[in-house]
Amino acid sequence: MKKLILLLLTAILIFPQFVAAAVTFDINNLRAVIDSDDIVEAGKNIIFDGSNSFLPDEDAETTYEWDFGDGTKVSGMEVVHSYTTANEYLVTLTVTQNEESSSIARDVFAYDKLAILLTDISEQKASIENLTKKAHDSGTFINVIESYDSTTAFMSEEALSKKLADKVTTINNADTIAIWTTRGSGINALTRLVREKPEIQAYVKGKTIIVISEENLKTLGRIMQSNFDIIQPKQIVLTRKYKLEDLIKAKDVDTFVSDLKAGVSEYLIVNADTRHISIWNSISYLVNFMIAQGIPSNTIVLLLMLPVIATIIALLKQVIGITTFGLYTPAIITLSFLALGLKFGLLILVVIIVTGAVLRKALEHVRLLHIPRIAIVFTISTLILLLMLALATYLGVSELATIAVFPMLIMTTLAEKFVSAQSGKGVFAAVLLMLETTVVSLICYWIVEWQFIQNLMLSYPEIILLLIVVNLGLGRWTGLRFFEYIRFREVMRHTEE
């Protein structure tokens, strides 16, 4: 390989005129170019343009011959053609000038029905690809808009929202809009697009949006009422994943919905008639109002999760006896895990703690007051996080840079907690306290990450009032903690004797 490269370089240096001639010859060749859509609607006139073909001689007579792959052949630089039957066709353009010809072929798929599928279910990627192929064979084109690489609902919503913004024409032409995502990221991305581009509302008005989910449909229906109010489609239909193939096979969405109503499959319809306001769901109405005003539902989920997290921490501290950096610190760590994802959140946490420990050791021999010392730790931690964000952006995880900034900055405050604990209690005690705090945060994360809990809190935010009652009970706890029973078991045994 090295010898070949050396030979080429030698040829360029010794015979530059021949190389230049060869390049010129390639550039000046006649080249046919087709400008048209790859996906077209059957029965609709489509423009096929060959005007961007490269012609060595602009003044010479030129002919353009088109073969549309369905038996139709026409001549002309720009032509109009329509396919009567849904199928995949090979379109060929032959450009002839001065007895020289150039041909180019392009696959064009004519569809009977156009569907959009928003998804981030990476474990179902093979099934979705198989469904797309089956639909293709039956004349339906499924435009899959995916965010398989997203690790959290926040990142998935960000990625889907950006990709949807580039598919405005497809949304307008789509016969079916289906959403199969986790934690409502798909419907939230569409809602966000409608808020940012109000003209999109006219494209979805009168259409039925199908949402595929394995969660409790009644709970999801309460959540998506606010999405319906913003998007204002004809209706939102929630059903199970086994109905997705029936949706693609159905003549149209109305036929699919009629079959749902006539069958025994699980489904729920959200429309203008399903909105009910009473004193018992006043907080739910307030949540829906905030979402309608543009506050992201994922942000509201984090707010609703905070009382749940605080109650879990109170239970673990008061009843179990786990020691943490207060209540605020594990709560903030848990929220950061929810926003960043567990792997990246733990990585940030480790970076901050290691940075704090190393810098404290490095600054031991420098006579500095406590506050400037902490400021230096913050500064170095911020620089390291900035490098991590740059690396994430370089690797193509651009959504992380958009979402992760504030959680990461909040987590840098842990450096002060850890350094202060090192100074007051020693390295071992500080590390042990940080480990217990992290364990509590992980327990809280695994509980509140549960989709059922998130949907329940978003659907019935009135549960927050019950959490106040639970904390009133915990506040009156006077018994020994579980760990105290273990710690003082010998004393208690001798007391009983």
C-alpha cells in the first residue's frame, strides 16, 4: 500500500501535465443527473428534471430520453409522469450530445399510503424493520423517524423534535401518524413542533394520531389530553403494539379505528369530549394548562418526582437509618440521573468526586482559605465537564449538550460537600458518606424511573397531597431505626437478659 501511494505521488510530481489532463477529461465528461423525489404518491403527477445534467457543450443539440420503468418512455429535459400502481420502479435518464451518451438510473417508490412512525424502542428495531419491509411490499411507505441511541426521554424528545422539523412536507402528506416511544417522548416531540411552528397544526388537524404503548391506557389518556389540546388532531387513539401491523394493513385510519371499536382489542380514544374538570382533578387541570402553555411535560415530570424522591429519602433515613449528605443532595443526584441517564450521571458524579479529592490533596500545601479553595475546585470541575461535553458533541450526542448543562452544573455543587466532609471527618468517612448518598440516590432513581410511577404522578398529581400525609407520619416516628437494631443488638440482648 505504501509503495502504491509513493508511486502515485511520484507520478504526480514527474508527470503533472498528464494528471491534469486526466482530471480535466473526467470533469468535462457528459453526465446525466436526475432531480426528483425518491418517494412519490401513486396516481399523482411527479416532475422529473434533467436540467442539472452536465453538458460539455451548452450550444450543441442535446436529447433527454426517460424510461420510467413501467413501460412508459418519453423525451424532454423536464417531464411529468404519474404511476398508476404502487410499486418500486427504476427510472433511467439517457442524455445524448455530439454522439456521446450518459445514462443514470434511480429507484423511485410509488406508494398508495404514506405513514410516519416515531420510535425510540431500540429493542424492537428488527421488528420495525420487518414491518417496514412488509408495508413496502403492499404499497405502503413507512417513514421511520427514530432516536434509537437516546438514553433518556429528554434526549429522545430532543432528537425526534429535530428530525420532525425536517419532515414538515411528509407530515402534511402522511395518511397515518403512529407513535411508539417510551415515556411519551414521541407525542411530546410532535407537541413541541406544533408549538414552535403553529402552521404544522393545519397539517395534523383532522388526522388521527395512533399511539402504541404497553402502559395503562387510562392513565396515558389523562396525560395525553394536554397533548391533544395543543396539537388539535381529530383524535388520539391509544392501543397495543400487536395492532400496529393491522394499522398498516388497514385501508385507512378510520377503517382501523372502526375495527378497533368492533373488536375486543384494548384501546382508548382521547378527543375534545374526554376532557373533564372537577375539584378532584384540579391539579391535573393545572398541569395540563402548563403543558398547553409550552412547559415541557418532561420538566413537569421532574417536578412531580421531587416530592416522591424526598419521601423515599425521608423513609430511608428515618426508618432504615441510612446516612446521607442531608436530603437535598441525594434528591439532586437522583434528578440528575433522570435527566442525564444512569451511566452518564454516574460518570459525572465520579468525575466530580475524584476531581474534588485530587484537588484537595494537591492544594494541601498551598495556604488558602476554604472558600477560594472550593472556588478552584469548582473551576477545574467545570473545565473537565466542558471537555466531556465537547467530547459528547464530537461523538454525535448533540442532544446531551442541550439537556445536560444545568444538571451537570448542579452536580458540581457536590464537590463542596465532599471537600468539606474530607476536611471535617477525614477521607474514609467522607467516602463512606458519599457512597451511602449515592446508594440512596440509586434507590430513588430505580423507583421513580419506573414508567408506572411517572405516568401515575403525571396523570394524578393530586397524589402529592397524600405524600404530605406520609411525611407527617414519618415525622412522628420515635422508634429505633433498622440499622440501629443491628448496631445495638448486643446491648439489647444483654438488656433482655
